[in-house]
Amino acid sequence: MLNVALTGGIACGKSTVANMFVQKGAHLIDFDILSHEVQKPGRAAWEKVVGYFGESILFPDKKIDRMKLAAIVFSDEQKIAALNKIVHPYVFLEWHDHLEKIAYKEKNAIIIAAVPLLFEVNSQHLFDVNLLVFASEEQQLKRLIGRNKLSEAEAQKRIKSQMPIEQKAALADIVIDNKNSLSDTQKRVDEVWQLLKEMEQNPAMISRNKKS
């Protein structure tokens, strides 16, 4: 089994790259989906989030209004840190459960976890290898405005809430450039997939590709 993290800045194309790896045969664990799961009404993370932010963030059916919560946390560094501190421990517990289930069924699996805040929460040591999807900040801004229908100021807040993409790239073991065409990105994914398969078969290769 090879335990891989896939990260990047917001709107860098992590989902696109993750799907390319799935098509090659990888198993995907999406931390955004896990985050939604652990914040469902009645679960422990939901209770703590509501306890901290108040019931004003809830819809009538008690689900968390993510747009309302985002507007709060992306305007206040302390609040986004508080949210991450509440939610991430539960997300990592869910991830570990998924990891064990996949590994039980397929001992040679390559498991890719899409972890948006991998370096921000200092969790890179939990993985055999860390991949980063790279796009320029200008591209992030353009994609985020178009995708989430945000104003430029709102999009900038979200980008600035994360570690700068160049700083993340310096920490990553392998960088996948997503600045150009999809065919260029696919070509790079193909190269990285071959390397991951070799790492899974020969664990000694992991240390040779790992950032110190």
C-alpha cells in the first residue's frame, strides 16, 4: 500500500488531478467530503462547531449553512483556526477508517487523500509522499471567482487564508503543474502515476523522493 497526500491552493485544480489519478486506478479519499460527513447534525464535530459559532449558522433542518459559516471564518483568522482545530481531528479519524478498509481489500492499493490544508495543519508526516497541484495566484483568483461566484475581494480573502502556493510547492515531494492545458496536466499525472506504482512496489524509493 502507498499512502499519498494530494494538496494545493484553493482553485488550483486538485479535484481535476485527483480524478485523473482515480482513472489510473488510485483510491481517493476526499477530505472535503469527510469534513461534510463529520459536520452532519448530531455528530460530535457538528455539536462543537455549533457550540462555538452559535445556532445562527444553521438552516432550519439543523444542517450547517456553509456559505454563512464561510463568510464568518474567511473574515477572521482566529475563527478559521478555531474551525480547523475543531473539525480536523474528526476528519483524520474518518480518513484512518477509510484507509484501513481499502488496505484490507487491496494490499497493494495506491490511496490518494485530497487534503486541502495539508501543510497548514502540519500533517505531511502522516503520508508516504506528498503531491502538490500548482497554479499561479492569478489563475486561482480567476477560477475561484468563476467557480464560486465570488467578488474579487471575497476570492482574495479565501486565497490569503491559506499558505502561499509557492511556499507549499517548496514543501511538497512532487509538484504537478496545472498552469497550462489539461493535456499537459494529464501527461504529468501519467509520469507521477508511474513513479507512485514504482514506490508502492519498492518502498526504498519513498525516502529518495521525500523532502527532508
